[in-house]
Amino acid sequence: MKAATGTLMTSAEKPSAATALPQVIVADRQLIVCQGIGSLVTQIPEVELGHYATDKASLRKHLAHATGKTILILGVRLADGDLTQVLSFVRKDYPDVMVVVVAEETEFAFIRTAIKAGANSVCMMGQILTSLPRILGKLIEGHSIVPTEVLRRLTSENADALSRREHEILALLGDGLTNFQISARLGLSENTVKYYLKAIYQKLDVNSRGAAIAKYVAGHY
């Protein structure tokens, strides 16, 4: 029996551990995103929808109370932490949880981060309707999977090289533009610019705008 709203079932309603379906927890900073993914999960008969989490505290709580096989579908950011922080504690404290990271096209740099940090699978939001059921099926069988379209993109470009968009943003940083000004110039949201900057910092191994600009100007990338 699926928990359609992601609420916890009573002990009387729960199937035994031997027969329970794998539970899926969905975590993203936006509840509406969790609900959208959750509605898709409820259509997959091999799994059961568990809880939604929008911050680290609620995610820890739901993971701590999960029993049996658990799959976490994780967006690139919670309300109080990003993908790197969340994957770090999940892998440390809940090593048996299988993690699927979901990202938008503009967040592809986080897909690389997810794989390096130990995610079991990744899924682009644009392909979620067709990819997620297949991914969950493989995870249930105990297999990690990177969808072909994602793998093709990962192998067709140098994971350590800056993308064209990242070059554009670094050039504008060097011109002294703010995040807001960069977003206006490139037609991106300010949050998307922040995502790009975080990816740039990771690639250049720096933690500030000034250091990123210095490395870029010196050609050390």
C-alpha cells in the first residue's frame, strides 16, 4: 500500500520487513518539486513513497526512521545545504541508502559532483519521466546506473575543463560584474549564476571570487 502523501504509516499498516517495498524519500529545497517527483514515484509499483524533506534536519529524521531498503531522490540543494554537504553526511551516517541525484540542465556541473561524491545514480529533470522508473528498477536490483544520455555527456567533455558558460561567467567576474549583473547579461537567474560559481570554485579549487579570477587570468584552469 503506497503512502500517497508521503506520510508515515502506522505500525499496523506497515508490511513486514521481509515483504516491504523499498521506501523512497524525496528531498529538495522546494516542496513543490518534492511533490512533483513524489507523484511520479507513486506510479512505480516496485517502490513505496515515503517522506519529503526540504532541509537537512528533516532529511536526517526521515533517514533515521527508515527501515529496510531506502532510496533517496535528492535535488542539488536543500533549504540549508547544497548537494556536497548533504551527500557527505548521507554517505557517512547512512551508507546503505541508495542516492539518486536529480538536476536541471543548467545544473549539470552538480551531476559530476554527485558521481564523485558517491551517488548511485543521476537523472536529468528533463528526462525524469522515462529515466526515473528505469533507474529505480536498477537500484532495487542492487545496481548503480548512470543513464546513457548523461554518460554520453560526461564522456564527451573533459570533466575538469571549464564549460563555455563557465568561461563567460569568469570573464564577466573579471570585469567586476556582480551576480545580478551577470544574470542579466547572460539571461540566467541569479541562483543559476550562483550554481555556476560554485562549480567553478570546485574546478579551480578556490573558495572566493578573487582567487577564481586570479587563477583564470593566470591561465591556471
